[in-house]
Amino acid sequence: MDYGSEWKVLARSEAVAQFPLLYATLSPQGSIVISRSTHEKLGSPSGYVVMFDPLRHRLGLHPESSDNPSSYPARKQGRSGAKIIRAHRMIREFGIQPPDTLEFPEAKVVDGVLILDLQTARTSPRAHSQCRYERLPKSDSPFPFVK
């Protein structure tokens, strides 16, 4: 269709959602936030069983019904459809102490479990830009936030 010589048409692209990939973060308080698309890829469960692999330094979220006594409920987080799993107990029980909010760029689903690798985790740029607290001293350990 011709709109005239003065108009330039912006072609529509097949743009994808903001976080089409698996996206998850872990706060220093033990809250795990996953994007809406990640939650949907896991079957939109009402809760998750939180697991830790101390040999490989990774977390696992297994979708479960909130009826399971080991399941942590997946609650709404903001207006984006993201879900939050409040697992503060994980910080104490597993000895994980992230200095800032971590994001997991290499998150993957294996056998229905969301795998969050602490070895490849990085400080979230959003958390880093909102620093309010004094930084912890740098550790020589390859996993400074795991006891």
C-alpha cells in the first residue's frame, strides 16, 4: 500500500518477549524470582521443591503441587507475571551467601528441573546499580558465596 512519498514505514519484526529465555535470580535473602516464560515452560506449577547439589554447586527447582509438604509456593511478583519463591531457609541450610542478587545466564531445564548453576552465576546489573550496602571483601574461592 502506498502511504505517500513523505512516510517511511517501519516494518514489523518477529520480536520476542523481553525474557524469552530461561531467566532466574537469587537474592541475598534467599528469594528466587523466575520470569513468566520460565514458569510457563515448567508447566505453571503452584509450587517448587528447592534442591541443592553441593558437588556441582547448583540449585534445582522441581515443579510440584503446593500440596507437597516440601514445596515452596510460587507467588506473584510484580505485574510482569514473574513468580517468586521465598526460600530463606535455603540460605541457612545450604550455606549459600550471595553478596548481591545473582542472575543465572546459563539456566536450563533437565528432566523437568530448572538448573541454576552457581558457578556461572553473575551479579545482576539491576542489583549492582542499586548498591546501598558496603561491598564484601573479595574471596579467593571460585565459589565465594557458598560455605
